Amino acid sequence: MEQDMAVEMLDFSHEMQVSGFILAITFIGIFTETLHGFHRAKFAMMGALLMIIAGQYYGFYTSFQAIAAVDWNVVFLLGCMMAIVSIMIPTGGFQVMAHTMARMSKGRQFQLLVLIGSAVTLLSLLLDNVTTVVIFGPLIILIARTMKVSPIPYLLAAALLSDTGGVATLVGDPPNLMIGSAKGIDFNTFFYHMGGVVMLAWITVLVALRFLFRKELAATPTGELHEKATYQNRTLWNQCLIVLGIMVVLFMIHHSIGWEPWMVSSVGLALLLFIARHVEMDHAMEDVEIPLLIFFISLFIVIGGAEHSGLLRWLGQFIIPFVQQDLMTATLVLLWVAALLSAAIDNIPFTAAMIPILLGMEAQGINVSPLWWALAAGVGLGGNGTHIGSTANVYIVTISERLAKAENNPSLAITPWVWFRYGTPVMLATLVVCSLVFWLFFDFYNNPLVTVAGAESLLAPGH
């Protein structure tokens, strides 16, 4: 067995070289988006096209295999959830929620930060973190300017806690959905393993922010909220809440009824469109981020080509001895490596590249259960490390810069240094806590995963 593995490690074929070159060029283009100005979806599309052409020429990848490599469960679920949020935003329900929390705080800034952070975290359990900050970012600025306090602690809290909260559930963050779909992990199993560590990380974030912003949060607001927020369409808001409640129940039992998560989101969207009969389809779809969905589709095609060429299985052979020798150390190393790379680059491509490697090791009979959880925690919490660590962070930085320009006050902008001063310590603190949890409860995370019956990974080796 070891001889066969050694031979495979040395057999770095021409097909692997070609797919590796295309994969590297695509990832470099994606990671340097801010330097060359091309949207990452454009590089992903070009990489997918080159991979298919090269695969057909060298005989390791066809257009049919490229379509099969796309994890449509991820694509359809994200699209449906975006459409549901697009219907909810104009109702005014989120505005009422934010104003209610501001009044409940009674001028106590840390209490307001906890209330907003709790709402952001709860929303991020079902919605992706980008959608959550898109909803709360402008509301935070409005409330902070009305109360005449700095919005920076609240904006940072929204980004940090949306990234953190999204780690807890299967649908809270795209990498989670990619992992769950590839491995066949159901909603309850994912939350059972990640809910506890995320709760501790959530507390750590709040404690760290309380210490880091102790001066800003100690100041007494000089402004008050006089105007009361009103619903634009309370009936539609209530209908949306009912549908979300039904979806939560379906997510919890989707394994038992044989539904994939995308089916739950599709049912929720269809039900909402029929209940809210006056909502037009064009309106429901206008905020669906098509470029993001194209990015996912293209990325799956690129990774699928690299997997079919044998490149990712070849790379996995270098990791196998380390994993077999000391699985706990390998788990902690993957946690920190995933976090640090996600702080520097986008976590989605890294997750997409790691999934087939872990699946390849499992196909050889190696237990890598704790590595799945370390990957999910690392890429989720690592996004807090820098201002470009996640798309949610980039959005928060962007709106803070707009506010600073509009107010002609540079101190209102969240610069890379500001993020390094506040966000990076938070990331490191949560990683330390997470490492301790994995170390203390390693037997719990090391239990072999019982995957969803009949689930098939579209990224599995040999698919």
C-alpha cells in the first residue's frame, strides 16, 4: 500500500501539470481582484472554460463531467435565500427591529452592541453573512448618527458576529453548505457539532469588543431617537416570518423526509410567492446576486477538472502520513491554516480545494471527521482577521468609507489598520478558544460522521 502511494506521489502526470497551471492562474486572479480590477467571477469563468478545453484536449475532463462537478445544491439554495431576503427588505421589518433595539438599550452603548450583535448572529444562522450585513449596515449608521456616537464599534461587531454566527449552521455560510453537501452532513448534525463552539466564540467576540472599544462604548450618547420606525408592509413581513419558521422546521427534518437543503429553500420561496400574491417575480429576483452564483458554478467546474486530472488526489498523498500519525495535531493545524489563509484570501476557493482532498483520504479508509469540523470553523472564523477576509467585511468597510467621505470625517472610515487593530485580535482570540474546544472534546469531533442516506458528493473522487 505504501509503495503504491509512493509511486502515485512521484507520478506527476502531464494532465496534472496542465490542470494545476490553470487552477493556479484562476486562483491568483481571484485572490488579486482588488489589484487588477477584474471581478472574481470573470476569472472563475475563464478558468472554467480553459479547464474544459484542456480537459477535452488531454482526455481527462469533458463538458458533461464539468456540469456534473457543479454542486447545484449550493447554487440553488443561495439563489432562493437571496430571493426571499429581497422580498423581506422593503417591508420595513428590519428597520423596526433595529429601532426597537436602540430604544431598549436606553443609551447604554454596550447593551446596544449586544442587542445588535445578537440579532445579526441569529439572522446569520439562516442567511449568509453578506446578506445580514447588507441589511444591518445602513441601519447601524442611521442609528449611530442619530445618537451621535461612533458607528465603527457597531459596524465591526456586525461583520465579526455575522462571520462567527454563520459557522454554526449548514446554511449560515457558503463554505458550510459546500462541506455539508459534499460530505452529506444534515442540518441537525452540523449544528450539533458547531453550535457549542460558535456560542463560545460569540461570547469571546463580545468580550473582546467590550475591551477593545472600552473608551468609545463608555461615552454617553448626546442624541436620541425621536422618530419611530414604521412597517412599509407589515402583512408581508409577518408572512415572511411564517415562511421562515416553516423553513427552520424543514431544515431540521430535511434528512428524515429525504430533502436536500436546496429543496427546503425552494419550497420556502414558492410558498412565500403564493402567500404574498402581489409580489412580482421580477421584484423577488432583482437582488439575487447572479455574479456570485456564476462564481460558484465556475469554481466547481475548475476544481472538478483538477480532481479529474488526479491533481488533488496526488496532493492529498502528502497530507496522509501526517494525518495518520497525529490526527489531533493535524486537526489544529488545519484549523489555523484555514483561518490564516481565509484572512488573507477568499475562504470559498480554499474550501472548494480542500473538500476533494479530504474526500480522497476518506475513500482510502482514513478517518478525517475532525478535519471537516476544523475546516468549517477555520474558514469561518478566519474571515474576521482582515478587512478582505470575507465579502461581509468588504461591504462594511465600503459603507464606512462612504460615510467618512459624506461627513468629511476620515476617522469614520474603517481602514486596514483599524481592522488590524480590532478585528485581528478578535480572530486570534476566537481561534484560541476554538482550539481549546477541539483539544478538550477531540473524541466528540473524532466520532465517524453518519452522513445523509443517499447523499452523493458531486466532488467525490471518481464522480
